[in-house]
Amino acid sequence: MAKFWFIAACVLLLLLAACQPQVMEIEVTRLVESASSSEGVTAVSTPTPVEIEVTRLITTEVVQEVPIEITKSPLGTAARPVQILFSPISSPAVIMTRGQVLADALAQATGLQFAVGVADSEAALIDLMCAAPGDTIGVLSPLGVVQANSQCGAQAGNVAVHPDGLNWQAGMIVARRDSGILTLADLSGKRGAVPDAASLPNAKAIETMLQEAGVEVAEIIELPGDNNAMLAVFDGEVDFAVGTYTPPIMPYEERLWEYGVDSAEIWRQLGIAPERSPIGYVLVIGEPEFGGYRLRDARAGIFDIQPEIYNQTRIVALSPQIPNETVSFGRDFPLALARQVISELQAFATSEACATSVCASDFYDWRGLEPAADEQYDPIRDIVAAGVLAQE
């Protein structure tokens, strides 16, 4: 019996040392003494519950997910070309044909592969740039630039130069000289006309200006085109009209007219009325190469039918400068490559090949590309903040 207890004790010690204990009950036998006779002691076996510790081993299967990184192909390879995205400003066939000329020129200049894509809308184009910010270049409107920057950090690269030689647009407020309207405040309670209620420079920027100045006009009507708006104010049908402002070409073409520095009607300092040239320009004194001014704002469009338009009207105010279309880059586009593309685009815009691409009249009709600066788009941000776009 002693040997039995010794073995049992050793087993118990091993189990206690190795495993987490679990308590259970077993039955063992113990000896008791019973005085059943005077001759001696009789051994009686009585079952008694005794607590011992046992261990149960449990095996658990653990599933762990291990992420595996798949390496992308290098940007500019056949498997991952740089994407040049356009909005549907023309037919898909025109866009693909004209855009491919640009893509081929960039491929030759950089040694990389470029692919042309046409989005269903500008909003869809922005979504594509946000989905692949390291691979995409997009041609956006000025409003699109601000939206893409706000949505996913896209950055402006090149801003387009239009046939007027400018990389910006502006609207002007015109009133009759006998109306007594000299400032924005004088427009309070007055009736006006705009040639395009959705235009940023000719409507939304002007509306934002009036809102910021605290001026409430009586009504603004929409008329088809600059000519009709200018005729409406000349004929007295409205108190003021909004039209496109293009600055005059300066005498001797020695410098460009400067926004915010030169008067909108700088030519009036000569005290000489404009007249039509034999080849159709509206001039003051003569051609710029002979010391005169060439006038190009919206009033020039109706000079033949109303030659007194300049004499009878004045410009009250100009809208802020609104940038032209802009080549933008996704937020994660490689900086060194972006700088190279910006430079190559400027060179391409001065080449003969541009005439069959973004400079074509059935595409963007650009005359050049210049580096864009973020602050150029602040007037668009002001328009967005004013909430006037929500009225469309």
C-alpha cells in the first residue's frame, strides 16, 4: 500500500508542475479502525471523496492573414503608361486623334509611354485622377482644377494661352455714361443683363463681386451672347450689362496691358474717339505699331451697327482674372517627371505639331502653355465659397 501511495504522489507532482490545473473529484480508500471485538482491531475499507488536480490539453487552430505586397510596374512602361485624360469637349474621335499627337510628342521627349483617355464628364475625369493620383495628367477647366485640388490634392501644372495672347479671362460691367453709374454701389436696385448665366468671368464672378460688396440688384436677365448684352445697355433696355473684357493692344506693342495697374480704358487718356480700320479692327489713332491702341473688349463686336457704343458707355468694373484651361497632375505624380512634362508641354505648344493637337480649332485652340501658380485659382475659390454656383 505504501508503494501505491508513493507512485500516486509522484504522478500528482509531475502533473502540477507541467500544466494548468483543473479540480475534479475521485474516490479513494482509506483505513479506519473499528473496535468490533476485544481480540484486536479489524481493518474496514470506507470510500471517501478526495480532491486531486488533473490537466486537460486543448489544441486550438489559429488562422492568421499575412499581407503580400504586389509591386507595380514602373510608371511610363507599357504595362503602366502615364494617363493623359480629357473631358468630352469634342467628339471622341477628335479627342483621341488630337490627344495622341500630344502623347506621342511627350513619349519621344521623355522616353516613357503615354496613353490617352476620354472621360464621360469632367467630374468623372476628376474621379479618375483621384483613383490613380500617381499615374494621371488631366486637362481641366479652372473650376475643375479647384474641385480636383479640394477632392484629392491634384495640382495645376500648365495654364493655356488663348488666341488673344492671355492665360486668363475677365468680365466687365458696362453702363451708359449718362446713367450716373460709376461704382458697384450705384448698381443697387438696378436691372442688368449677362450673356451667359453660367459663365465664371461673365456671370458668377460678377455675382460674387456684388455679393461681397453688399449690393442687391433688382434683376439680371440672360441674353444670347456679348453683342445682345451690349446692345441692351446701349439702347437703355437695362441699366448695366456684363460682357467679355479683353485688354487693348498697347502702342508700339512694347508692353502688355497690366491688370490692376492700367486703367480698363487706358486709351481714353488720348481724348480721341475709336474708329474702324479698313481691315476691321477698332482703333484709337491707328494701329499699335504706329502709336495707337487696338480695342478688343465686347463692345467692338457691335461697333459697325452702333459706332457710338464706346462714346456712350463706360466700364464700371472688371471681374477678377479667371485662368484658362489647365493641365493638372495627380497628387502623387512624381515631381521630377511633372516638371519635365510641364517644360515639354510649353515647348510642344510652340511647335508646328501643336496645330494638329491641342492648338487645333476643333479641339482647344490654344496658342501656348505657361506654368500655372496656385494663387491664380483663388478667384475660383471665392466663387465657390460665395455659393453662387449652387444656383445653377
